[in-house]
Amino acid sequence: MNACILAVGSEMLTPFRVDTNSLIITERLNQLGYDVRLKAVAADHVDELARLLEGALTWAEVIIVTGGLGPTEDDITREAVARVLHLPLDIDETIVDRIRERFVRRGLTMPEINRRQGMVPRGATVLANPNGTAPGLWLEHGRTAIVLLPGPPREMTPMLDAVVRDRLAPRAGGGGLFRRVLKITGRTESDVDAAAAPVYSKWSEAAPPISTTILAALGQIELHLTVKAANAAEADAALDVAQRELEAVLGIAIYSSDGRPLEAVVGHLLRDRSMTIAVAESCSGGLLASRLTDVPGSSEYVERGVVCYSNRSKTELAGVPAALIAEHGAVSEPVAEAMAIGIRDRAGANVGVGITGIAGPGGGTPDKPVGTVAIAVAVGEAVRVRTFQFLGPRDMVKFQSAQAAMNMLRLLLLKQDAPFWPAKAS
Amino acid sequence: MNACILAVGSEMLTPFRVDTNSLIITERLNQLGYDVRLKAVAADHVDELARLLEGALTWAEVIIVTGGLGPTEDDITREAVARVLHLPLDIDETIVDRIRERFVRRGLTMPEINRRQGMVPRGATVLANPNGTAPGLWLEHGRTAIVLLPGPPREMTPMLDAVVRDRLAPRAGGGGLFRRVLKITGRTESDVDAAAAPVYSKWSEAAPPISTTILAALGQIELHLTVKAANAAEADAALDVAQRELEAVLGIAIYSSDGRPLEAVVGHLLRDRSMTIAVAESCSGGLLASRLTDVPGSSEYVERGVVCYSNRSKTELAGVPAALIAEHGAVSEPVAEAMAIGIRDRAGANVGVGITGIAGPGGGTPDKPVGTVAIAVAVGEAVRVRTFQFLGPRDMVKFQSAQAAMNMLRLLLLKQDAPFWPAKAS
């Protein structure tokens, strides 16, 4: 079965933006057994989108169009689809009422222009958008299903999932590609590949065959395992075996196999232990606290955080003795340790974290160049402290600092002897 | 002049890869004055690529195809082009000899299959590839130039630059597209469009014509102005006039016209005034501090931040009287104000910000549903406090809280009476 993904929006035809919706859509379609044979980004012109739709109708069993459903004249998806399918556009007052209510809930009046979002090619099914004003639309034309979804990913993704579950999966008739993502931190890409390749290279000959892709991102490596199976149970059985084989060589470096980010993994470890955490951050500037508090329910275990850029605030907020800073410098392991213990004890929390470093671009010295970061974690009597040398610009140093601190805490909580991040290549 | 960019390769139709060649190509084409109206990624099938080429030939002055020039059966670009242009494919023995020599230099024998890379649609001009075996090809068909380039970026980019310099620039006749991005916060998309459309809709008829795209992101609207001009000075002159016209209707809601994010704009306002800032965050969980400290040099003005999730930490870190919390609740304007003033005075800073709210998904009540956020900013005697109702999941509430707080501070520093964010629709 063949699929086509079309994104509408001139902004994705600039040198500054790529269409990322299509990656999520491809993943979902692959799971249903659809093969994506074409994806395209079209400008906000009815003609081009109409031409693409006409072409895809000759060969695709499903066409997913994202974007171009907003209220302005630029939003041409509805017109293009109606033209190609020779359908009139009607105004659906139920949609208009729903959009009006959404404005009212925010204390606003719906501008008249938003009525455009109520236009529906006759016979289309309206797909609810819980996160925005633009409804989606579902149409069928011959053997082809046409799905129109809004462009913003937070609106598109839940609507896509609903359409996949309720409409596309029943048509697909079961079977497809299933994926599992193992997330790893504390190892380099070549290090992970050296350990994992002897394991996964055998799988392409296995039944069912599993294909493996390594994807390196900042402070993190992902192993994507993909298996073609008749159903989720068959896929899970094969992927479980594969995962165990990788765990045998990568061990505790794998922090997640269910999609959870590191902050959620650490949060669950804290909650499971009924522990609270307090963090004192200098160079990471609040990013660790912000990532920890991205997790729903984190107010249960995040007691407090302080961002102490100035030496004075390190002393006032985390109780770091001024003499210690004078002796070792603000970026030093003793200061990181004093921050971790100081913030923990002031907060009456179980766990303390201290991060102090040089995020750049200024502030580096020959001794302590930009990217030098000292991190300490303190849990009860156990204290771990380590100095890292991170590469990259300011935002990357901040991210890696938060990532390393969470991984140090994860490993300490798991009371394991695994090497801290990044490990020396073995 | 219109351009189309086509990438060939099934690997770019997986969930893991995006085509990034097209961003570089778009940049080069824009500089020559070409408007990219369509880009697409096609699987390794002759039919689909042929269909895309046929469509683009009807409207594009230049079509750039990347990939599909390798030696295997999967590499179908040459066949597709020859079919669409009704040209026979000849073997160019000069190309084959060059490829054979390349193998010999590496001590290898050229596999017979590589002869395929010597296939040339009759009449095409061969473009040298200094970094690989696949030569590029240049064809003209009516008014359309068709450029075939290899897929690997390190082979594609130098060949693109040579083709731009030697062949496309002379055809383009000088001039190009120039862009300016106006960033706006505190207004909804429809509100901005209602104010701006009467202004920008006239520009398509102006000399030089300016096209305008509205892009809505979370807590932010962007107006992208694009003008075709002979050179940067001419473009700037036109864009300056356009910007002034938009400023007349949008005023202070425009916070940036030079690419700077809101945190940099606020940071520069603080630095210009030699002011320091201290922030106390509850529901935003450190995101405001983290965004403020994303700006290089922010250590000059960010004195400290505290993340005070618990009531106890609000009292201990920001000096909020426990009685005030008991009387009004932790999520209330009096507590936000006490946080702003408390953290400012404890830090000895000039500016204080307090944010307290319900990020969700739990914690909402009928009175104070998820998304209720009270924000206060205090600068000297001036204090502004406001309660917002943000939509969306936890991370979006956090982002909008930080965005609104920075905008309140920006407006207060600019001593303007503009409405705070989000404004009532006018």
C-alpha cells in the first residue's frame, strides 16, 4: 500500500525550516504497513497543491496533507482538495460555533476571518482538533483516503493518532513495521556501535528480520530497532529478545526503551524511592530544574531549585562558603559539592545536585576553557563529583550539563558501578 | 522566477531522515531571485520522479534534482529525465574513463555496473564532480533549466556553487530575494492578521513587490517579508518602509526585526539600563531563568533565579509571607507580586519577576483551572501583575508563562501603555 505526504506552507520552502511532521506521519504509516513513496512541500498556491493531489490520486492509497487549514487567504488546502475532487465548499456552522467558543473561553471575540475554517468540501468527515481552531478533514475518493490535518505539530500529532486508530488501521488490515527505541547516554556513538554491531548485525538474517539504525543526538544515542510483523504481540516478542541481547552488552547505559526522556526516568526513580530533590545551578542556568519540572507530577519530588550565577548568590542560596570559592574558584569540584550538599540540606530534600561551569562564549581560561563543568550529586552519605569538558556553543553546554547531572544521579540511585558520562572508549 | 527542488532516495522517506540539501539549494536560489514553490522527496521509482518532472516543467524556470545518480538499478534519475524530455540515453565514454581512473587511483578496478554513471541524456552538459564518481548534468528544455546533482552533501554543494556561478547567475540577470522577519508577541494570529493585512496586501502591487507570510508559533507570531531587489541596499530601503508601515499598526507588539529571540531583546534592554534581574518561578519551573541565561553575556544581568515549587520554598527563597499564601492561595496575584518584590529585594537586583500557576495536568480546580498563571514584574516602584489563562499541555503552559513574563517586563521597561499579552482582540 502506497502513501503520499504533502505539507503546505511557504515558510517550509525557505532556507530556515524543514517539514518535520512528515517524520511522525511516516512512522505511523509504516506501522500500518504503508510505504511512503513521495513527500512534498508546496507553496501556498492552490495550483501546485492541486497538481500534487491529482498525481498522488493515481497511485496512493492514502494521502496526508498537513497545513494550510488556518483562517487566512494563504490557507488554501480546503480549496485545492475541493477543486481536485470536484466538490463544493460548504460552511459548517457547527465548526464555526466551536471555534467561536474557543475564543470566548480565552476572553476573546472570534474574528470574522475565522469563519473560513468552517469551510468543508461536501461529504467530508470533520476531525476534532482538541488543541486548536483548525478542524481536520477526512475524505475518500475511489480507493484513496485523503486526510487533512493542521500544520502545528502539537495539533497535528494527536489528530493523526486518532485517525490512525479509528480510520486507517481498520483499512490497513493488520501487520506492519514495529519499532523500539533504546535510549543511551554516557557513551559515544562509536563506542555504542562497537559494542552493539556484533549483536545487531546477525538480526537481518533472523526470522523475523530486525533492522537497526543508530542515531546520535546531543548527549544521547538512540538505537532504533524495526521489525516487520503480523501484529504487535509478534513484534514485541522479537523486540524483547533483541533488547535483552543489547542490554547484555550495553547494560545500564540504556536508560529508556519506552520513549521516556531522561528527566522522566530520573523522576520515576525519585518517586519510587519517595525522595525529593533540590538543585543548585550556575552555568546550566535553570535548565536542569526546567527539564525536571517538564515531567507531569514532578511537583511531588522537586522541592526547589536555585540559579546562582553570582558568587554572592552561591553563598546566599546554597550556603557555599565564600572562602571555598576564593580558594578553588567558582568552577571547581569542591564548590559543586558544596552547592549540592548546601541546597539539599537547606531544602530538607533527600537529593542535592550542584552544577558550576563555563557555558561560554566568554569566561574561559587556559586552565578552565569554555565547556568546563563541575557536577556533584549528593544522596544521603553518597556524594559523586566529576569535571566534564563539553564541546559546542552555550546552549549545547547547558544541555549536556543537565544531561550529565541527571545521568550521574540515575546511576547513583541505581547503585551501580557503571562509568559516568561520557565514558572513556573501551 | 520559480524553482522546484526534487530529492530522489527512499532513505529520505523513512522516519529518521530529512532532506537537508534543499535548504542549501533554496538559499542559493533565493539569492538569485528564484522563488522555490515546490520541493519533494521521491522514492527510487522512475514513474514518480517522471510525474514530478512533468508537473514542474509546466511552471518552473529551474528544476534541481539531487540523488539517484549512483551506479545501481535504484538510481533512476537519468532514466526519468530522459523519458520526460524524450531523449535517448547515450553512454559517454569520457565519463566512464574518468570514473575508471578514479578507481585506479585508489588501487581498485571499476565494477562494470559503474558504466551506468556514464549514461547521459543526449544533448546534456556534463558537470564535473571533484568529490565523487557521479557527474552532474545540465539540460535545458524550453525556458526551464534542469540540473542533476549527486545526493551526498559534500559532493552536491561544490557542484551547486559552480553551477550557480557559471550557469544560473548569468540567466538570473542579477538581483534576488531578500527577507526580513518581524517577531510579535502579545497578540493572536488573527488579531495580527486583521491589523496587518490592510497594510501588506497593498505591497504585492508595489514596486518592488513585497510578499508577506504570517507564521504562528507558540506565544509568538512572525511576519516574513520578502522582496525581490537588485541588491541589498535596494531591498533594505523597501523593507524599511514596509516595517515602518507595520509598526504604525502593530506598534510595540513587534519586539524584534533582526532575528533576536525575546530573551535577547529583554536582555539587551536590561543591559542598556545597567539593570540586574532576579526571578522567582513556581509553575514555569526554571524555564524563564534558563531562557534568560541562553543569551551570551547574560551573567552580566541575571543575578539569580529560584524555583520555588513548594509553599515553604516560596517563603524561604522569595520571602513570601506564609499568611499571604494561606489567605489568597499559592496561585494568586498577591503571591506573584510578593515573589517578584521578595526575590528582587533579597538579590539586591533592579528587576524582580514572580510566576505562580498551575502547569497541569493535575492541580486544576473549577476556580483555577490548569493553565491559570499569575505573573508579576517589579521595576523600582512600578509593579505590574496579571493573571493569564494559557491553553495546552504542561510544557506549553511553561513556555507561555516565560514568554508572557518577558513581554510584561519588556513593555514595562519601554514604559509603554500597550496591552499585555494576550491582548483582547480589537
